[in-house]
Amino acid sequence: METVKLSQIVMKWFPDLMPSLKNNELNSLIVLRDGLGILEQDDAMEIIQYSICEHQNSTPLQ
């Protein structure tokens, strides 16, 4: 198991998304069962999408 920040995943697979994500999203801690070294691109995108959704759900509506 390996704990990484979402920013590490984004930088490895989709660096062009960095400006689109908020700091709190990029600083999210993600636990990878098999580590960053064998993370596949499709799985990385799923993790990024899930993290964005989680942060949107925790943001209060005004």
C-alpha cells in the first residue's frame, strides 16, 4: 500500500489537468493498494474523477 497526493497521480498521467484542479483536490490523500508504480491510466482517471466529485459534494451550496 502506498499513500500519495492526488497531485502526484495527475502529474504522472494528466499534467495538463493541473491548472483545472483546486488546491484542496490536489492535496487529497489517495491510498493505492498496489502503489503508484503500477497504476494504469484508466484507473488514474477514475481516481481523479471520484476525488473531484467528493470535493464537490462536501462544498456547501450558497
